[in-house]
Amino acid sequence: MKKLVTQKVWKSLAILSMTFFSFTSIAQDLSITVDVCDSASEVRMTGPFWGWDPTSGPFATDNGNGTWTFTLSPAPTTNMEYLVIVDGIQENLVEDMLNGGSCAPVTDYFSYANRIWNVGDGDVTGISYDRCVSCAIDDLVITTEICDTTITVNQLSLTGPIWSWDPNLGPDAVDNGNGTWSFTFSPAPTDSLEYLLVLDGTFENLISDMVNGGTCAPNTDYSTYANRLWTNGAGNVFNTFDQCFLCAEASIDETAFETLSVFPVPASDVIYVKDETTIGNIVIYSVDGKKVIEREVNDSNASISIHDLNPGVYYLTVYRDGASSVHQIVKQ
């Protein structure tokens, strides 16, 4: 009898133990940690569990190092589709998936691309908001100036082999409000990007510019096509629609700036501008067309401090008597 009782006790303990471990397994939390490349004040989640309502999903906790963590307690017992929302903006991963990404496999490659956590996958780390790759991979910004200020621009687009040269499939630029428009690839393509600009349905034609010594469209046969080319690692781009030179260069009097010098290039603290005649004013633009420094000179010599600029390429424009001269400078 004693042996039988002992067996029953051990059996009961075994059942209780199995129940306990089964319960704790079901009740285990799920952590999803997201890297947010830029500053953020609020990060939350949405998905079918919350009816895709951007205001109903859980909030993430700021880890203080650029990452935010969601804790779902307990972990879902079924597979979970989801997307991340930062400061009210829901991530869009369609373009990333079209470009070979794998972070949002629930997709039609057109109207939606959703992340998914599968039961048994465990905690999630190493994902980045609004992209399929790490924040360490830079964005690519292509900024275009449009010289004709008398026309109304409805849409500036970009097309190329990735979009089968269809002007309706490529990305649209954002109007910067200063005569320039910018395309942002976040992250930058991992391969070279061949492209042309399309203004309200009209393709730019750079063949004659290349025949005349231009360099902006190196993929060319100098007869039937001339396409722009961005290569991985080349950094951001500043260009001009339908031509290989900047708008300001079109108004240059060939003799007006022949004695002008801009040095040193590259520079770390100061750029010097010297001429034999009076310089009106000097403006330095970033590669995305933003005015970062403006200086009234009214002298033949000027020294411009660039100490506070971030390292990179800039465009220094000298204005005088209705003409201008553009010079590329590099801040180390």
C-alpha cells in the first residue's frame, strides 16, 4: 500500500510539474527590439491584432541608445503580422521588398509589405524601422534643380532599369521649395543605380551634353541614349534636370570670373575666395540644395568659415553683377 501511495504522489507531482512548465511557456513574454535611425518621441506597433489601427497597438520603451523595445506579455499564441509606427508615421517596406529585402515577407510587392513573427521564433532583435537593413547603411538623396522658374512643376520622377523605364513606376521627388526637388532612398541601393529624370512625363535628354564633353550621363552611346549612373558608395547627388551643368553656370560670362580663385579644396576650417574685382555675395549649398552659409562680401577677398559644417561635398556660388560662378568644395 505504501509503495502505491508513493507512486500516486510522484505521478501527481509530475502532472503538476508538467502543468507548471506548460503554463510558464505559454505565459512567456515576447520582446521585439527596433532600431530607429533618427530621433523619435513615440514608437508603437500595429497589425491585425489591433485592426491595423495606428493608435491601438502597444508602445515601445526607449532604451536610450537608439533602440526601442516592445514587450508583449504574454507572447502571442498565434503568428503575428505587424508594422512599426514612429511619431505617427507607419513604416512602408514595399520598396525594400521590391529591392530584394526579406524583412516583410507578407507582401504583394505593391500595396502592402508586413513583418511577421512566428510562434517559436523567440525574441526579435536587429530590425530597423522603415527599412530591411541596418541603420548603419546610409540613405541616398538625389537632389535636382530645375532651371526654368517660369514653369509649374507638378511631378518630378525618376526612372531606370529597376522600373523597366516606366515613368509611372519610379519614385516621385519632394519639392524643397527653393527650386530643387529631392528623392530619398532609405537605405541607399546596394547596387549601382542607372536612371533618368522625368519632368511631368517628359524624359530628360542628355545625349548632346555628353557629345559636348559632359560627364553626368556616363552610360551612353553618344547617339541614342545617355543615362545617369550612381555607384554604391558615391554619396549623395546634386544634379540639374535635362543638363550636365548647374543652373547658375548657364548665366556665367566666360570672362567675368576668369581671375576668381577658391581654395583650399578640400578644407577643414576656412575657404578663401579671391578675385581682382569686387565679389557681391557668396552662398554655400549642401548637396540636397539647402542653403547652409550666406555671406555678403562686397570686397575682392573673402574668408568663409566652414568649421561648423558636417564633412562632405558642398557647392559654393559666387554672385556678382547678375552673374554667378559655382565651385564644388569639400569639407574634411
